[in-house]
Amino acid sequence: MDSVQKFSVVLPLHNEEENLKELHSRLKAVLEGLGGPYEIIFVDDASTDRGFETLRDINANNPFVRVIRFKKNCGESAALAAGFNAARGEIIITMDADLQSEPRDIPKLIEKLNDYDVAWGRRVKRQDDPIRNMFSWGGNLARRLLIGDAAMDAGSPLRVMKRAVVKKVNLFKGLHRFYPTLCRMEGFRVIEIPIAHYPRTHGQSKYNIRNRLFKYAVDLLAVKWMHSRHIDYEIIEELDERAS
């Protein structure tokens, strides 16, 4: 495998055993159609099912698949950070392993990188339960009101971005939900593109409004503080006699 790939797909997961083979099959077909070298990085966040055994089989049959396994459950932000650190690609792609997003939407997001640094998938006609949809709507509204970020679906897991983005934008625990905001704070150009969304057919959602509401509020205030304290400057001229 080349030391540098054109495409790196980072897939954080926890207990998604039943989805992994189908996800790999769909991703492989899309990535091979893109016409460039690729790698698929599964980051197993200490799953307790037999998912790692499935990943071991996938890895054995596809040399472009890499697997990272955590010793203990650390959360999605940590899984994404580990995947970003391991990725060798010029273009980084992320999505969940629950098959609610479709790999066939990836090429139209990649096309937008000609003019933008990040292309974010905005889920239309979401197939989640009403409570989760209401929480997502309220969270996006609160973020726009407190921070001024116009992202319509900041929690969408399907996104593509240039390598420079993941190298500059730091992830903190829980802040993967605010990634578009963090990207814009660092001066990157972000666009949202409508994508399909599907109901979960296997596995269980990790979403729980009881343990998300307080954490989201704390994280939102943390991002608001970061946003208000962010250093932003532009040098228009610099004189240095020693350079001559």
C-alpha cells in the first residue's frame, strides 16, 4: 500500500456487528469507482459484540482495510481523532457504521472540494424517531443563536474534507457534534449538501436524550467560549531586514 492515499474513510463504531460486511461492500464499490488509491479505517470503540472478529475477516480479505481497536470505550470524538491521526489520505471521509447514510452520496460531496474545504452531508427526510429529531432541531437552533453558526445539520456523520482540515482542527471530547463550527473558526470553507437518510435496520442506536441533553449544553457553552476567545488575524505585510 502506498504511504499516502488519495481517499481515507474513517469509521468510528461500537457494537455494529450486523452492519459491517454490508457497509464494507458498499464502500468498496464506491471507492473503487472514484479511480484513486483508498483506505478504509474502522475504529472499534471497545465493542462488546463479535464485531472485531468480523473486522478481522474483512481486513484479511481487503489489503486496503485497516482496523484500530480501543482498550476501553472512549466515545465518538476519540474514535474520530484516532482515525484522523492514522489516516494517510489527501481527502478524509467520515460516516457512521449504522448504514443510515449511503456511501453512494460520497462522490457528490467530493466534487464540492474544488471550491470548499469541507462538504457536509445534510440529512433530509430524516428517519429517526420524533424525539431524536426534535432534539437535533433544538440543538441546531441553540447553536445558531448562541454562536451564529448557520449549519443546518451539524450532527450529520457523513462528511468529506481536505487533509489540512483534520490536521488543524482539534477535537475535544463531545465536540464532534460541533465540527462545522470548529472548521469555520479556523477559516475553512464549509458547505452543506443534501443527502439521503435511512432507518436503522440492525443494531441499536447509541443515542440517549437523558445522557445527551446536559452534555450538549455544557459542550455548547464550551464552544461559545472558544468562539469568543478565538484568535483571528491576517498579516498584510512583514518587514525583516535579516531575511535579506
